[in-house]
Amino acid sequence: MSENAPVDQEASNPRRGRAASGGAAARRAARSGGGPGTQLTYIKRKINVYEVLDEEGLALIEKNTDTVLEEIGIIFRDDAEALQLWKEAGADVKGERVHFPKGLCRSLLKTAPSVYTQHARNAERSVQIGGNATVFAPVYGPPFVRDLDGVRRYATIEDFRNFVKLAYMAPSIHHSGGTVCEPVDVPVNKRHLDMIYSHIKYSDKPFMGSVTAPERAEDTVAMAKIVFGDDFVENNTVLTSLINANSPMVFDETMLGALKVYSRHNQACIVTPFILAGAMSPVTVAGTLTQVLAEVLAGASFTQLIRPGAPVLFGTFASSISMQSGAPTFGTPEPSLVSYGAAQLARRLGLPFRTGGSLCASKIPDAQAAYESANTLNSTILAGTNFVLHSAGWLEGGLASCYEKFMMDIDQLGMTQKFSEGVDLSENGQAMDAIRQVGPGSHYLGCDHTQANFQTAFYRSNIADNNSYEQWLAEGEKTAPQRANELARRWLESYEAPHLDQGIDDGLKEFIATKKASMADAFT
């Protein structure tokens, strides 16, 4: 089981699309739910990270991890090339199990960048991965959708396009993501072509590549080269893609195949143990962190055997399970502690970090979904996460992408972006002129400072209802999901595609037609 399971600083970017809105419009968007056509840059965090482990605790986890790597080992399944590369690097390979001498993986990772830029076809949308940056990307992987008519059904390519469009229009989504839902109406062996094309055609934000087979990763790189050019792709990063470990302590041939393709082409991999603690890792936080670090060290360092300097992220997806039913649970304390600890370990390695999102187990966008998502998102931002998958739209433990929850989540992401700016200590932020003007016993509503700042002073939600009870009654007693439903419909109706050069579009269509004609449909 993995996030990838199918259904069953800056170089100049040669491809620029429509410029992002900036200035006052961007500032207003940062303090409201925003709207179509107004975009925010990735977050540049000005708040401190929250840490749960002291030096002694971190050293203990690292010591235990070295023991796991050396004495227990990691399986690299059905990949003779990987095993040979590890032998040549000095590892002890016994069958498919690789045992790593102490320090080998960390030594290899010295060539991995701590910060890199993922270039978008519109240079205004390029993002920094690492350092003080946080990048929000939408939900990834669900085979089902909960649509705008309240129906839970299998996802289609039209749903896929809709979520790409919504992510493109959302000010607080910085990245188009990858498998925003699994379009099951398209053959398995061909759907990746339509998915990648949708990201390129309907958005100009950065996007993720296909990892469900090595040849599909190759197709992704080929399509990226049509957009950016061969040399630009080989010397810059335009794709960031998800590589799940098959926890506990296995990398399978599918993930390894995709990892090798992307690393060879200088494209980034998020090496992510997919953890349901109690089933795929120990039930304790420290035990889970030990296994997570071991799996990441093995997988991430392998990227450097393929191409030294290839970007790689320290990823973790950690959830607990119900010990009564075995079902995944979200928003609980233990996975948050894992996220905080893993972020600390990633910083010690000098790798960008991925975790978290707006995760929940609820079947509808209700209070359970809100509480669980808020708990997960808060720990995500406070941990100092650099790349956040599943930021918006996740429902039902990742089985469904939900239109209404997508809109509710991006409203919360806007709040998080504002929170991450920290405290404004400029002259305007100090507001001493306002305090002097108002003095004791009066109010600030009409003072010059308030009049100058009232439009941008506080975040304004476009989902929440803060009106009187009587006004709420008069306007139809709408719930938050109902307001989100209306907003999603309005956005999709008003969507306008970003510019895409006709020659590039024609080249992509020709490539897709040729590839599809070369193989029969397969639905498994």
C-alpha cells in the first residue's frame, strides 16, 4: 500500500506564461480566501519551527537507525542494477537485502542539495523547495471523488481537469500536484499521458510526474522536454515526484524504476515511507522515527548513486491506526510527534522535508474532517515542512477527492500563509501613530492608521459566515460545505486557461497520440 497505489536560487525559465497578479491584489489575497486570478508566491516562513526532540533524543534515534541499516538492512526488490550499485558503493548485499556500513548513506547524501528551485512554465510560479520555504500542493491519489452533487463515485478525467483548474485558481496553492484523483475512465497504461497534459494545459504552476511505471516516468520527462527544452530539463528541476517506500523496509521495482528515471534526468524525488503505525511500523513514536529515518536514508542516498547532485526530499507520511479495526486515523497526537521529529532529522541531514497536509478519515466535509485536518495542518506548518502534499481536497482517508472540502481547505491554507508571515515589526506594524492619535478612552475605528490598513489588516474567509443569526436565516441557512459548493461552481464557470504556446501544445498532442497508438488499452 502506498500513496501511489493506482485504483485497483533561480535560473531563468525559457517558458513564461501569463504573469501573476501582485502588489495590492496579492496583499489582499493573503488576507482573504482570495479568488480566481490572484496568486500568492510560495510561503517564506518567518516563524520559528517547533521541535519535540533534544540533542540526546535525536542522537538516540540516529544511533538506532544506524543499527537498523547495518544489522537488519533494507530490501531492494527485483532490481539487479540497484543491488550492483550498492555492492560497488561498499554495502553488504545478501540476496535482495542491503546492509549499509555506518555513515555510508550520510556520506552519499552530501551531494544532495538542501535547497532547489522547481521551475514552472510560467517563471512567476516557480517555487523554492527547502530552506524557509513552504509549498502547498493538492490532494494526491484518490480513486473516488465526492462531487458537487454530493455523489461519491469513481473519478474521471473531467474530475481530474476540474481539480487542476481549481488548484490553478487557488491563491494559496503553489503547486499543481500530481494525481489529484485517479481518472479510472482512461486506460491504466495511458492515463498518465492525459494527466500530465492536463497539468501543463490547464495550469502554469509546477507539477509532479508519473511514478506507476518507469516507462511512464520516461514519458513525463519527454513531455517536460517538449515544454522546457532538453537542455533546460537536464540542467534544472521541473518535476518533483513521489517515491514511496513499501514499509516496512522495502523498496519495490516500480518505485525504484521511477526513482532512477527522475534522478538520471536531474528531477527531484520525494522519498517517503508510507507509514500506518502499528501495521507498517512500531506503535511507538521513537520506533517509527527510527524506521522512517532508515528507509529515507537508504532511498534518498540511492538517488545520489544514480546521479550525484540530483534533488531529493526527506518525506514521511505517518498515520496511526485504530487498534480495534485497523482503519487509519488522522489528526491524532502521535503522527504529529512523528512529523515534528522527522522534520528535525531532515534538517540535520540538510534535506528538504515533506509531510502532512489536510488529512482526515471523515466521509463528508463535516466537523470531524475539519478538526482532523486542522490538527494535521497545524503540525505540518509548525514542523517547518517544505513541501506539503494533500494540502486540499483529501477526504475519507485519502480514498476520495472532495470538491467542497477542497474549497474549505484552501481557505485554511490562506490563513496558514498569513500566520507564517509572523509579526510585522515595521513602523506601520508598531502602530505607534495610531496609539498616540487615539489616546485613552476612545476607539480605533476612525483613526488614520485603521483607515489606511482596514482592507488588509485581517484575514477574511470566503467560506465562514460571520453575520448575524437573522442574516444567516435570510440568506438560506447555508452550511460551510454549501457555501464551498457554490464557490467551486463559480470558480469552474469563470475559469480561463493560462496561455500555452501553440507549438508546444501541438507537440504534446502529437507525442500523446503516438504513444497511445503504440499500445492496446489496459485497465489493470
